[in-house]
Amino acid sequence: MKNQPVPPHIIPSISAIHKWLGLPKPAHPLVSVIDLKTISIQVDILEQAFAYSFYSINLKKNFDWKVKYGQQHYDFDEGVMTFQAPGQVLKVDADGSTQVEGYSLFIHPDFFNGYLLAAKIRQYNFFSYAVHEALHLSDTEEQLIMGIMENLSREINSSIDTFSQDLIISHIDLLLNYANRFYHRQFITRKPASFDVLTKFETLLDEHFSEDHLAESGSPSVQLLADQLNFSSKYLSDLLKTQTGMNAKQHIQNRLIEKTKEILTTTSLSVGEIAFMLGFEYPQSLNKLFKNKTNVSPLEYRASFN
């Protein structure tokens, strides 16, 4: 009998990544900047593939290991900056401990709720399996990004007041805008990437959960996505389970929860109206799914942002 594939290790929170790396508890539960000089990465914690439940933006030096990103290898040969969206799977091929320099910025999606960046961040192509090249920065660009990371670190670790989240969001928005500029410069003559299954599935989810598509047909079913990828629904779910640790239904449910949070914090629509928009026949169904996934009801979640 063949060995069954080991599902990726899911790192569910900012606190969990701090613990995994042997760091003190984060100053903020939803956002953190780590100075990579303060950690020594050991091979034994990287033996299993892993995935974050939050966004990761990394500026790295002295990183010569091979990283499998989705179904292909991430090219670090010409790059120092990388980006991962929640749920994307990484596997590091390493032969010893190393001292990496630079910064890692971790942001839980909930931190963006109530801000335009909640929707805008998914529009950046570099948070996609389709882009598997790291971003190479000039010395000037590197110093600019390091400056933003350092400012973010100071703001996150200072006393929280009514301006803190707005300022942190502004710095993240600035960082992403610069990254977008630099990626367009790097890939100005780049040929379109050949899409693998994970990329196609991710792209289909983005399309189906766009505002126009939701208003027209609601959230997609596993069967619909499988048909569009020319797979059986069972094959698609098995493939995704092997690659990401979650089947197709779980991926769709996670995207539903993300979209529900975004609508709850950026509109005054009722839970019933949101449920109808997302394709639920009854509001109770959305309430039950949301509470199962977040431990709070949609209205309780909305109240926490008011």
C-alpha cells in the first residue's frame, strides 16, 4: 500500500505562528511584523508542508532553500520578496538551519474588515499561485520596503489608540501599492503563467465571489466548479484535499465566510439580504455556518466592529 500523503500543517493564527517560531506572544492578535534576525529557522519544523490562515508578506535575504509553492517550486534565485494568501501551501526543502535576514508581515483577514483593503487585497495578482517568482528589488526599492516594515513594526508595538488601525492599514496599503509597481516592472515582458489546477480553482473562486457574479447566481457549488475544470466533483475534492488539506466544499465555505465578513463590515444589509445574495435559501443556514466557523453569529460579528 502506498503511503498516504500527509496533509499540510495549518497555522491558524498570528499567535500560532509566533509560538511555532519560538517567539513571544504578538503585540496585536491580528497583525505582526517579525524581524527575521531574531529567529533561527530549524529544519525539523519545516519537514511537513504548511499553510497560514492569514496573509504573509516577506522580505528576505540569505535564503537559498527551495520552496514548493502550490504544485511548483518558488523561484528564489532572483528574488527577495514573496507573498502568500490564506490557505496557500508551502513546503521547504532544506539541509540545515540558516540565519535569514529581513522581515515577515503577517495579517489576519479580519484585520481588514471595515476597510476597502478587505476587497482590494484579493485583486493583487502576486497573492496567487499563478505568480511563483519571487520579487527582485533594487537596493533603493529594498530600503523603501524595509522602511515601511520598520514603521509598521513600531506602530503595531506601540500603545494602541483610536488611530492605530487606520495608520497600520495605511502602511499596508502603501506597501502593497509599491509591491504592485515593482511586480509590473519586473514582469513587463513576462509571458502569462501556465495555470495548474490550484491556480484555476483559485481564479474560479475569485470570479464567482465577485460582486457581479454573486448578484447574478450566488455562491458556486462543488459540482459547478468541477464541471468548469472538467473534473468529477469527487476527483476535484480529493485533489484539493491532497494538495491543501481541505476539500472543495471547505474551500467554498471559507470563501463564503470571508465574503460574509466583508459585507457585514462594509454595508448595512441584513443577514437575510446577505444570505439571499450568497445563494442561501434561508438566513438560518448562513447563521449556522457562520457560527460554526467563527463561534459568533453574523450580528455579533458586525457588532464587534461598531
